[in-house]
Amino acid sequence: MDPLCTASSGPRKKRPRQVGASMASPPHDIKFQNLVLFILEKKMGTTRRNFLMELARRKGFRVENELSDSVTHIVAENNSGSEVLEWLQVQNIRASSQLELLDVSWLIESMGAGKPVEITGKHQLVDAFEILAENSEFKENEVSYVTFMRAASVLKSLPFTIISMRDTEGIPCLGDKVKCIIEEIIEDGESSEVKAVLNDERYQSFKLFTSVFGVGLKTSEKWFRMGFRSLNKIMSDKTLKFTKMQKAGFLYYEDLVSCVTRAEAEAVGVLVKEAVWAFLPDAFVTMTGGFRRGKKIGHDVDFLITSPGSAEDEEQLLPKVINFWEKKGLLLYYDLVESTFEKFKLPSRQVDTLDHFQKCFLILKLHHQRVDSGKSNQQEGKTWKAIRVDLVMCPYENHAFALLGWTGSRQFERDIRRYATHERKMMLDNHALYDKTKRMFLKAESEEEIFAHLGLDYIEPWERNA
Ligand code: CTP
Ligand code: MN
Ligand code: MN
């Protein structure tokens, strides 16, 4: 094995953090009292962080070693806004709207100027293409949605940061429109189009409305046209009718918008296994979705359940599980969707269609394991959190396909299906793989076998994020 290779790509060991005495430096006068900075170590490294902290302090900035409530500005390098938000979520810190998330360029300019410079678009950490994709989604422009999502995921997967147009040469999925935007960001530090979207009333309202569980584009459109701009006004309006799903969405809004952490996902996993195994002890329960791909946070927790046993037991399981949680007082909301699965149906031609398995969309009450110290964001006295959970029950024969389908990401699913259709003359969906040349279904016991049928090397779940 190449030693250079292992040195750079192996998992990084955690180094003990350097604190206090060994780094002692003379105290500096704080010139800017209403600014409290915190410099993020992630992707910047300890050495550079220490250097920047020391320099900023010498220039009269107040820089904290640890992230506390008093921090007003978070400075990061090579992180996007959503990466910093994700990091904050994992630390169990809710970003308030007053907290500025800034690129290191702001700190460097400020130190150069000897005072904090005005914050402009180019200092703020934003995900340009994700915002444009989201805006296209709100406008139901599928083509431009796909264009921007691809650009976003390609740029994310690059091992380097683009600093000039030369860097974009040879990168796939970057059309003229996308390149134009990249060029503008390189030159001006911001994109006028992204800025316009962020300030657009319709975009802002749709983002707010769709953040409620059960509210999609149609409802958002309706509320927007009726002149609503805030959730409070909507909730207290006596003339509006809400679905059962939306009522739950409003009721548990705070919990549901604060993302699920891995620890919470694992705790839900324990609940799911306990309930499933009470009725079907030989069932397999697998956590799928973003958490299986190694994500640290998610908007819900997804599980695939399958059992080699009888079809009748299979059908009865989810209703029994729901009943079990109801009795324990853990069931806050559920929607059970019955199976429409047919065994010899050809896989769908469309890359985006939903599957036919029996499934249940739930909101569960997760009791806190232990009382968090300090930076907890729990409401006073509340000892639980509402968590979105998806359960899918599939016939044992189809479990490998269901697992591949429910692991995602959505973009990965689209890409692998497109590959099967165009490169292999096969049809793949969450249920099966059909070879059109041989006119037969190809069976698989595991994801590895599906990749082999497709003539692809196995792709690990954590490599399926783009
Ligand atoms: N999926 C599906 N059919 C559905 C819903 C989801 O096949 N009706 C698949 C999608 O491929 C998706 C995966 O299940 O990638 C998980 O869906 P979801 O929970 O929406 O997304 P995650 O990737 O888990 O991301 P998040 O953290 O936001 O939950
Ligand atoms: Mn999920
Ligand atoms: Mn889900």
C-alpha cells in the first residue's frame, strides 16, 4: 500500500485540544466591545485557528476559545453556511438570527483595516446553488432545479475550492448559466441573482411555509396569494382549514425544525426495534436515509423493516407497532399507507416515482435520555422532543432493492436509475431490477449484488451523498 495515500486519506485521529497555560499570551485590550468572535476549527485546523485568534486579539477583537451564548460572529474558512449550521446543530446550539456566520475574508479585511469592516454578501457564508435550486423548486421549474442541484453537489464533491475560472475546466455538470454565476462570485464575492432570491418575498414566504410538516407548494402558493407572510398569522386565522398533518406540523413546529441528531436517531432506533421485535422477533430493522449515509443530522429518521416470515404477519406488523406506541403515549401523529405492491410489475420508467410498499409516516415522542448541561435549548420543563420517523415494510425478496432505494440520496437514486436505463438497458426502482435485453428480473440478496448486476463497483452508503 502507498504510505503517502494512507497518510492523507485515513481517518483523522482526534488530537487533544490545546488550552490555557501552554499558549498563555499577554492579555490584550478589547477595542470593540459589542463584537464577540468565535473562530471555527473545522476545515481550518488548529494551527491556523490559533494564529488567527492571537492576531485578532492583538488587534483589539474579543475572541472566545469556546462557543458560548455571548458569541455574535462565527468565522469559518472553507465551510458553507449550511455546513456551519450543521456543525452548530450537532453541538446542540440553535443559531439565532443575530448570529453572523462569516467567511474568514471578513476577519482578514477587518484586521487589515484595524476595525470591523461592514459585512457584505461576499463575507456571508451562503450556498449559492442550493438557494437557486430551492427557488426553482418553489417555482416548479424542474429543469433548472436539476441543473442547480447538480452544480451544488459537484462543487461540494471537489477536493479544492474554486478560486478562478481556470479551476472549473473539465468539471462536469457546469453549464454556461452556472459558470456565469461562479464567475460573478469569484469577481464580486457575491451573485446578484442569489442576492435577489434571498430578498424575494415569495422565496422567503415559501421557505417559511414549507418548513411546516404537511405544507407543500400548493398550500404555500395559496397562503402567499391570500397575503399571508408569517406563520403566526396563519395559525391564528379562523377561516383557514388545516389537514391533520398540518395541525401536527404547527403543534410540534419547534421540535421538527430543529434537526434530529445522530444520538436521537439511535434512540429512535431502539424504540423501533423494541416495538417491531415484540411482534416479529425475526424481523430485520435497518436505519436508512441520510443517517445510513453517515450524515450527522437529518430532518427525520428512516427505517426499513423486512422479515423472512409469512405475508400475513408482514401486513399486520405496522398496525401493531402503531398500537403499541399509542398505548405507551409515544404516538403524536401517524399516517399509514397500505401496500399497492404487485410482484411482477415492471420497474417504473420514471426516476422519481414513489414506491408501492406499505409504509408509515409518524411523529414520535422521544423522551430525553439525560438532562443536558448548559447549552441545552429545551423548553422549560419539557422532557421530550417530537421526531419525524418513516417506517417502510417490504417483502423479504425485495429488501435489497428497497434498501438501495431508501438509502438515497435522492440525487444518487436519480443518477443510478438513469445509468441503469441508458447504459445497461435495465430498469431499476425501489422494488426490482429488470433486464430488458434478457427480458427477466434480476434477483439480489444484497446491495452488492445489485451493483454487480449493473456492472458497477460497490458504492458505500457514505459515498452516495452527491
Ligand atoms: N424515498 C423514497 N420514497 C419516498 C420517500 C423517500 O424512495 N416516498 C427515498 C429517497 O431516495 C430518499 C430516502 O428515501 O433519498 C430518504 O428520504 P428522506 O428521509 O426524505 O431524505 P434523507 O436523505 O434521509 O435526508 P433527511 O436527512 O433530510 O431526512
Ligand atoms: Mn431521512
Ligand atoms: Mn424520510
